[in-house]
Amino acid sequence: MNALTRDDIEKGVKSKTSFEGANLKGLDLKGLDLSGGVFRNANFRYADLTNTNLSNADLSGASLRHAVLVNTNMRGADLTNTDLTHADMRGALMIGAKLGNAQVHGAKGISEKVFFTQELLDELNTNGKLLLEGETITILTKAKPRFKLQQAVRFTAIDSGDDADKLVGKVRSLDELKSLNAEIFPDSVVVKDNVYRIETGFIGLPIKEESSGEEKEGSKAKKDEELLAEFFLKNVK
């Protein structure tokens, strides 16, 4: 059987072909619309899915080890039992994704600093999962992580110029943008004559809580990074 190509995948998803168990290792799938595709137990190791639309796709049991998922749209996707070990998930949109038992060890984009889009905050608030107190928010889940908010933007694409500073996919606070002498507009930023598309939101800095002596004796306290991973991979649905 011939190896699958980028065109095979794109045309197959449009015709509702199932790619269950398919070997897609190392494929360049950047920017494709694969929404609703069936990729159960598929092998995406080292595949490049930058800016790819995988919303509502079935990726349950798939291997995405070392895959590039920068700015990938996985909204509503089924990622149950998916292996995301060492995947680059910076800027990935995962609102509504099902990530029960997903493996995220070493994945980039799951760290103590969290970028909250305005859309995500609005959705959490609508669902009664957000408590706002000044510049501090509490996510009303079992772990109840708390964050101090700082206005920021995420660079999603470059419209003109050269991304010499490699800002696409990164998050910068308003203070950092001022230090770059950037011109800020509602949906774009100009840095050194380069025009970038942006998404506005907030950087969330975790507020660490002291564990009680009883908790320390009863069980080993979870690290902040583990709590954040638990929140995003299990509670944002």
C-alpha cells in the first residue's frame, strides 16, 4: 500500500473517509481543514499540524508524540487516551475537547503561565466556572486553581513583513509590547514595520496556596503544572 500524502488526507476527510489506525508519521499537514475527521488510533508522530483545523475530529487513542500542534484548532475534538507526550501545543485551541486519560508529559504549552483568551473566560463565566475578584480569577473546579491576570496578546499569524523576531505563536504582555515599541490595534500589532494578527486575552500567573500539614502528611501535594494540566485536560468542557 502506498504511503498516504497530504492531498490524500485532505480529500479523504472531505469525503468522510476514516483514517482509523493510519500511519501519518512525519506528514506535513499544516493549515489543512480536517475538521470532523476520523483518526482513531492513528500515528501522527512528528507530524506538523501547525494552524490545522481538527475541530470535532476523532483522535481518540492516537499517537501525537512530538507532533507540532502550534495554533491548532482542536475545539470539541475527542482526544481520549491520546498520547501528546512532548507535543508542541503552544497556542492550541482546546475548548470543549475531551482529554480523559491523555498523556501530556513534556508537552510544550502546558506550563505555569496560562494564556486565557477572552472567549475562554466568557465561556467559563457563562458556565458558572469562573470567580473574578479584581485582577484575580478562580476556576471553580475541584482543584480551584487561582490566577493573577495580566493583559496580553497572542500572535496568530503575520500579514506582512518578516517574522524575524519569531513572534508567531507566542504570547506577550502589553508591557513587553511597549518595550518593543509596538503599535497595538484591536486585532493586529505592528512591530518593526511587520504586521501581525493577534488574539487578545490575559496571561494567568498561578497563585500558589500553602498546603496544610494534614494535606502534606496525607498525600504528596501536586505541583502547579500538574494542577494546570488537570484543569485544562479534564475540566474545560
